[in-house]
Amino acid sequence: MSFRGKISILMVSVAIALYAVVGGMLSPWTRAQQPINDAGAQIRIFESVLQHIQNDYVDEPNLEKVRFGALRGLVGGLDPYSSYLTAEQVADFNANKNSKKVGIGAEFSQVSLYLYVVSVVKGSTADKAGLKAGDVVEYIENKATRDISLYDARQMINGDSGSVVTFRVLRAGAKPQTLKITREAYKVPPVESRIEAGKTGVIKVYGLEDGESNNIRTQIQSLTKQGVQKIVLDLRGVATGSLNEAVAAANLFIRDGELAKVIGRDSKVTKTFTADPAKAAYDGKLAVLIDLGTAGAAEVVASAILDRKRGEVVGERSFGSGTEQQLFTLRGGDGLLLTTAKWASASNVPFLGDDRATMGVKPSVEVKRPDTPEPIEVEELIDQQDERNQNPQPSPSPGQGQKIDEPKPVVIEDIQLKKAIEVLQDKSQAAKAAGAE
């Protein structure tokens, strides 16, 4: 069956779950507020399906299992970060049982139901094993990621230090491959800086965990002492970090005004972050680099630069994330891990959108790298894999195939950084020209 066929079946299943749960839980008052939906008709459809399961299914059905599957599908239709948990998972969550477990150094989300690699931490075991941003993880061990939630996938990936997790990975333009990755504690590399031609400082950030804004400040001070008057802040591949640290980083470059917001239900702003003039560290010319691996906290910084018209944002539309979840314990001990708030720009635009066109931060100067895979290509990638499975290519007999040469390393020009430097130089020249008039 093709990938789109599987999606269609899943959508029907989710629709049935929606009829069951929402239809049954809505009060008469709520239903009166939704004349478009006939709740009675929805319930009758579900009752009919349930009756067939009870009376006609070949085996004695486990209705508790049916209920869990329906509810899991229902929650999974909201966003990648909401999840329906078993009672055992709720107990583990509340006890923080996974505190001693370690990961592999990669950030994940879900695209077209599959586990998607948003970014990989430099120097981590995931990086060393060859996992790349944009990869689609088809299987974790022998479990298809399309059949589990993002929460479940993360639970499978994390484990005891030194143990190994196996991924089957799909990548655009390459054959499927199996990666064995060792679970190991990792550290996000510290902030780095260098000076490019034209006295342009480049600050490379790898994460926005607590304390990183102070490290960025240190790099700013070092560059300005060396006479740098133009800075490129490189946030490509930055998908880790906290909201508070992101605001602190943005404040280094912005002296006043709103920097970010948290938005709750009905688009209500629940928290606003404002710049503190005393914490600003740099007033010179600025450009920010983002790409598909930029997510969450880094999107807060990039959006603040755009909203405050502090500088240009160069590169590709970022991934789009930044949410807050709350655990609701249900009858029987099961739980609902539900997204209750979204991170948003100062202009009230959440980073988590409904589709690719509304996700993340759109750069003011778009420069796409030819090797960047778009999330919308995931379906095509899965369909290609289905075709390979149905029509496998015969392998050449030993000794009869041509010798395969090892690929030679190719130095790829960083066209995004090059453009950011050009943008800053053009602005400098324009400022000089204006001053001479």
C-alpha cells in the first residue's frame, strides 16, 4: 500500500476517534454553540462501528485497547508534541524516572507521522554515526515510527549510557541505511567566533541552554575589542534551549521594545518579554543566519531581530517549534500531555503553524542551500521507499560489478554566510555614502 493510502486509512481512524471522544464529551451547551456539527449523527456513526467490532470481528475484541488506540490517534492529530500516555507512562513522567537516561545528541519532531531529525548536535554520538538534519527515521529498532507518538519515540531513543539504539534512516538522494548509535551524555559545543574579510565578526551558536547568552556576550566583547563593527550571528542548526535564554540572547542586540510572547488558548497573550536597555551589548550592524534546523529558542532570537528591524535575517525558513505542555491525569490513571501554550514573536505570530507556509521564521533575505531537504518531501521519500520494496534492484554478482571509488571530499561554499556578509557590507557602504552627502 502506498504512503498516501496509509495516511487515508489513518485519517479515517482519527475521524472515528474524534466522533467518539469529542462527541461523547461535549456538553449540551457546547453542542448548542456548534450548529455546524451534528453531534448525534457523529455518535451514531461511532456506535455503528463499535457494534460491528463487538458483533462481527473475528476475535473477541479488547475494547480497552481499541479505546487507547482511538484516543492516541485523536491526540496525535493535534500537533507532534501532544500525546496520550498510559498509566505507567504517567507514573514515570511524574517520578522523572528518565532522569538518569541519556540521549544521542539530536532533536526530533514528527512530519507526515514519521520521526524527523530537526538538528544534530556537533560532536555527539548521533553526529559521529552519520545522522543528519532532514533525515527521516523509518524504524527505531523494529518499531515503525509512523505507529508511535513523538513522546514514545523519545522514550525509545533515551536509555542507559553506553547502550545502543538502531535506526533505519531514509535520506533524499541516498539508499536507506541502518545506523547504530550509542547513547551517551553529550555537551552542546560552546559559542565560537572568528573574523572574516572586511572586519566582519561571525559568532557561531550551537545551542541556547542556560548560560549561553553570557557566552555570546563574551564573544561580542572580544570581537569589538578587535575593531569589529559588523556581526553575523549564526543560528543555523540551533534547536535546543530555553525561552528565557533566547530572550536574554536577543536582548544583547536589542535595547528596547518587546522581544517575544507566550500565547495560550484563543490567541490570548499570557506572557510578554521586554528588552532591558542595561543588558544590551552591541549596537553595530547585524545579520542573523537561520536554516531548517533552526527551531524553538533560536527562532525567538531571529524573530526579535526582524520585528525590531534590528538587522537582516538570511537563509531558509526555520523549522517552527516552541511549545509548552501540561499533563492532565485522567480516570484510570492514563494521562493527556497536551500543548497549552506556544512561543511567539513580538508581533504575536506563533512559530508552530498549521503548515509549512506558516511554520517558523521567514528570512528577510532568502538563500536556499541546494542540499537542504524540505519536510514536505517526506511523503515523496516514503513513496520512493515503498517502490523500492516492491521492485528491488538485483545486486551485482561478486567480481562482476565495477569498482566503486570512494567519494572525494568536496568543499561546498557557504552561500548563506557569504550573502550575510555581502548584506552587511552593502549596508556599510550605503551608510558611508549617506554620510558623505
